[in-house]
Amino acid sequence: MNIGFIGTGVMGSRMVKRLLSHGYQVHVFNRTKEKAKELASQGALHVESIEALAAACGMICTCLSMPADVLEVYLGKEGVINYAPPGTICVDLTTVGPETSKEVFRQASEKGIHFLDSPISGGPEGAENGTLTIMAGGDKQAFENVLPILEVFGETIEFLGPSGSGSIAKLINQYLVAVHSLAASEAIVAGAAFGLDSEQLFSILKVSYGDSRILRRHMEHYVLDRNFTPGGAVKYVLKDVRLANQLLQEAGLKQFTGQTAEQAFQHTADIGLNEFDMSAVIQPLEEECEVIVKRK
């Protein structure tokens, strides 16, 4: 089966490389052509349009930035749904709201095209190492048909139910990412404000009940070294927690910690840190308390 891949940014490019290393023929399309051409030098087939990609591939993966991008790539005038033949299996790896996934699923189904919302978690390192978590919703038979290919990307792959189920699970994950990011930042900044050594405090927390994967990620790879080159940018976490908060409201909750996290990430974006790593949510807190969390 030829595989098409639309969206070859930080995550997508790594996933394409894994497919190539496993012997798959991959057609790639990216709005920024240079990103696709780099993969072509490694064996991918660079195509100039979604139409050409859809005509050549029985499976199409998309790894995009925003819900609007997903709607445009699938449902726009030049989108996948207009060109893919019946029987094509589309796998959207983007984090979007369930309503976006359900709408694409509905329109795809009308044309005999299978659509799986299959958002991923694990960051660039997970994409590179094939250890991503993949949360899928849609048609179970379509999922089982492409499972061997998903296993090239992921270590934990779960089918969760009807269309939108994968997107819901991913947003719940992202809710925790945002809340944990803010809580970890507040805790470490408060410690620094009281004169505690940040490295020492972190070493205590990571072997105590206050430990979390987010605490370790942020401190070990970003904050202590003052390196905020994005693995996952502030703008994406802001988008995700906003969508997740809508879910919690629909579930019936009225007050919840994600609302504070959304405000914190919005403020971080507003002061010019939108493109920085999500761990940069600590910077406004540092300024507020007049401290800098770093190695000695």
C-alpha cells in the first residue's frame, strides 16, 4: 500500500522517516515545499498537490497544526475528500475537537472514504523512536486494516470507539499537560522565591509524590538550562487546553483548574512567548516573583 503523508513538520517529518526506514513508499505533501523536498532526498516521493497524493495512495495520514487546517485539508475545494477514491483510509494525527473529527468522518463516509481521528502523544522523541501513544476513533475495521502501519509510529495504540473518541481522549491528556505545566511552574517558582535551590528542590520532588512526567520534562530539558526551543509550543498547548475546557464544560463541570491554565497560557502567548516551548509558561511567574529558575 502506498502511503500519503500531509504535514511534514516537527512530528510529521519524523514519522515519514520511520515509514521510509520500514520499507514503505511514502508520498509527501506540505504547504511549505522545502520541508517535503528534504524528505524526498531521503526516499519519499514529493507531490505538488493533494489531488496527486490522493490518487496514488490507499492510506493518507495528516499531521497538522490547527482544527482549521484539518477542515481545509480534508473538506476544502482542493481537499482530500474531493479526490480520494472510495475505500481510502484517512488517519488524522492532529489534535482537534471531536466535532471537527465527526464532521470530517461524516463527509468522508458519504463518499465511501474511511476516516480515523488518531491523535498522537509523545513529542518529537516519541515520533523519532516509534514510541508514540495513538488514540483512535472511527470505524474499527479500518483501524485494524492500518494497525500494522500505526505500529511503526506507536508503542501504545488504542481504539476507543466511534468517531471523535480519539480526539476526546487526546484532549483529556492535553488538559493534564496544561494543568501540570502550570502547577509545576508555580511550585518551582515559589520554592525559588523562598530561597530554595531549584535543582535541589527538583531532585526531591521527582522522587516524591509531587513527581510528574511534565515536571521532569520541563525542568530537565528546558527550564534549568534556560532553553525554550519548542518541543511543543505554547500556542499549541493553548489551543488544546481551550478545546479541552470546552469538553469539561459539556461534561457538566462549572469550575475547574483548566480554566486557570488556559488563562496562564493565554498570558504567556500575549507577552510574546507563543512560539516558545510550553515550559515557558514559567517565565511570567518568575517575573512576578522576581526570580529565575536555573542551574547554579
